[in-house]
Amino acid sequence: MQFNVAVWNSRDRRYKYRLTKIMDLEEANGGKSLKLKSNFQLNPEAAIFLPNRKYLVEESSSSYSPPPPSGDRAVERTTSLDERLEKEKMKAERKAKFEAERAAKSNNEAASKENEKSKAETRAERRAKQEAQRAAKTKAQQQIPSTAKATATAVSKESTQETINQVRVVKAKPVATSRGKRVHFLSHLRQYKSDEPLLKSPPFARGDLHPAMLRLGLQIASGAICGSNARCIAFLQALKQMIVDYVTPSNKELCRDLDDKLDVQVQFLQKCRPISVSTENAVSHFKRKLTAEPSTTADADIKSKLLEAAETYVKESILYAGKTIAELAFDKICDGDVILVFAHSSVVNTVLKTAFSKGTRFHVVVVDSRPKLEGLKTKTCLVRHGIECTYTLINAISYTMQKVTKVFLGAHALLANGYVMSRVGTAQVALVAKAYNVPVLICCETHKFTDKVQIDSFVYNELGNPEDLVRSDESDRLADLPCLDLLHLMYDVTPPDLVSAAITEIGMLPCTSVPVVLRLRR
């Protein structure tokens, strides 16, 4: 059944027909009720079916023409027409006002853009200003006489020894200067400045610096003393000389005054080069011994105990520890092994020489990297001892690792979270060894253990001379290139999951046992 539904349209003020198909027909309240698809009820006898809507329903057999509105409806239609005209007029006024405001705004923006400089013009002016400043700086440098440089060269060619306060100092090779730029993501690190006036530092200017410490600082800055153990031993030797020459001032206690003077020496060494973890632990150990002495003890007895403590630390924590590590590592070396080592480590060299002297025959692959090329020192030491060696660079390690059976590596420090801090490139060697299922053994004394935590090489590291990365004849040209930054990192960190075990003087331990060892030592 179909019905024509006439819906009242208030806008056009008339009924509009809509042909509707009845979906269901049911009996309700004694009369026929029509349920449409839209779920509203239609009663053929009523005209209104929903609120605010008017309907006229009839069967579709004949066309239906509803009567035109009359009376109140006609008045309502006239009033509605006037309101509509008024609305259209207000709408037209608002639109005209909006267009006028929009045109005025566009004119103001165009005028402001004409007064402002374009980005390209600003960039060009800034570039021209920089070029002028660079040219002025170059001209000023050319006008500076080179007498200081010639004097330094003449002094270096003279006698290699001089006396400072009656202490003979062996001069090392001249310290190279650096003009490298800061690398933006490593600007928080201490930048390499080998040309800063160390002899004009406050400790030296005040006369508080001991000659032995002065010599040590200059040798470390020039690279004559390199290596964690070597720097620690040299520091303790200089400290012993300082204790021997120390005289307690009047109205002062030896322990307090010597502690203050030691801080001054450490400050100078830190200025020469960041102090190694082994040296930090040695300083802490010495200060504990110093503060443990009662003030009633005679100065001579205190100095004697301090000298003995420094000598004992060198023997037990460094020398004897290295020999013990060599004995423990000997059980891990078999005849026919191909052992890979990286760069230079005094402990690893001791391990290999001890195993060879006991009759074990093996082959050593020495992997090296630029710019330090410390592996040359390792290769020379092992060859003189009669050990067969192969020398290669780190860029060929993936090929070399195929024949390797074990990897022995040294360490600068072993961190509290198990990470191994060592010469840059160690992490790459351990990663390649892990890929080839080659065990990696770290030889590290417990005096290199630290409670510091580090998971990357960027939060804390040491920057070397960036000009070591390029040839000397190209350094002047490359230093002035604005698009080139020279980055020379000294250390990297190796995750503990790449290390099989750490060989120490107290046994073979996992790298994650550092906190336990530190707690027992304290």
C-alpha cells in the first residue's frame, strides 16, 4: 500500500508531496495505524503525527492538492517574507563590511613587506660581514712576527734537559697545537687545547707546583707518558718525590696542608690532560691514608708511612696484579691459538709474554687504528720476545676475525654497570668477535674499577688533537673549511653482553660484578 504524504514546508509556506511506501500495517487502538520506515506513526485520520511537523496523508490513487493557506496562515506567510528580506539585507551588509576589512588588511601587509628585507638579502649581508672579519683576522695574523715560533724551534734543538728548582726535567717532544673547531653535539666535553700556556697556570704562577709534578704534567700533555698504568705509576713516583721534599710550614698540620697541596698538583695535571680512572683511584687511596693518621704523630713518621703506602700501591695494585692476571689468563691459551689484540695494553702484553715463556705456542694478530697507531708498540714488543705476529688495521678486522680463536683486550676503566671503557675501536672489535662467536676476554686490574656509570661515548669522553687525523701539510687548509669538523675521540665503551669475562687479580669475573668488588674493597 502506498500513500502520498504532504509535509508542511515552513520556508516555502506550502505542502510538498512525498510518496511513501508503507512497510507495515498493524491494528492499534481500534483503528489503522501506519508505521513508516523512519519509525514514526501515521494515522490516516489525523493531520499531525510528530511535534513541529505537519502531515497530510491520503492514498496515492488520486493526486492530492492541499488547499492554499488562508487566514492566519496568510498573515504568517507575509510576515515571514518581510523577515526574510530583512535577513538578506543584513547578510549583504555584513558581507560588504567583511570584504572591505579584508582588502584593507591585504594592503597593510603588502606595505609592510616592501619595507622589510628579504631573507636572501639578510643572508647575503651576514655572509659579507663574516668574510670581511675573516680577511681582517688573516691580515692581523700575517703581521704578527714569527719570532716566538723560531725561538721555540731553537730551544728544542738545544740540550734536551733543563733544571727547574734543582730538579732535572727530561723534555719530551714538542706539543702540537690545534686549531680544530668545536663539534656541536660534543661541545660539553673539554676541548683539546695543547697550545694553552700551562706554565702560566695559577699553581705554577704562585709557586705551589712541585717540579716533579710539573715535569709529569708536561710529559703527559706531550704524549711522552701514555697509558693508564704508566700514568698512574708516574704520578705515584712524582708524589713520593713531593713527600720527600715537603716541609711542614709553621702553625700548620702536615696532613691538612699536604692534602691542600695535593689538590693543587691534581688541578694542574687535570689541566694538562684529563686524569685517568686509575690515577683518580690512586689519589683517593692516598688521601684516605693521609686523613687516617692522627695529628699527634710526628711528621717524619707520617711521611715514612705515606711513602710506604705509595710504594705498596704500585707493587700490589699494578705490578703484582698484572702478574696474577697473566697467570690466570695462561689457562685460557692453548697451543695453536690465534689470539687477536687491539692497540697497546701493558697487561695484555704481560699475559702473552708469560704464556709464551711457559712453552705455549700461538700466533698473535695485532689490530691497530689511526691516528695513534699504538699497535706498532705492541708488535715490536712481541716480536722482540719471539712471538709470531700479524699486523693489520681495524678496517680489515672482519676478514681477520675468521681465523681468530680468542680476543684479549685491555681496559682504561671498568664501569659500575659493566661497560668497558677502553681505546676507541675496542667496541668495534668486540662486536665483530661476537658476530663470529669468538670469546672476548678483558684483562683489567681492580684499581681501574670505578663507580661511574656510562652507556655511550658522548656523555663523557676525552678529545684528542683533531689535527692528528689529517696530514700536517693539509691541516692549515682543512682547519679553515667551515663545513668540516675534525672529531678525535680517545675512548669508547663496550657493552657487557659483548664480553665473555673480565680477568682480574682476584679471578675471572663477569663485568657486572664491579659494584661487589668496590663494596668489598671499601
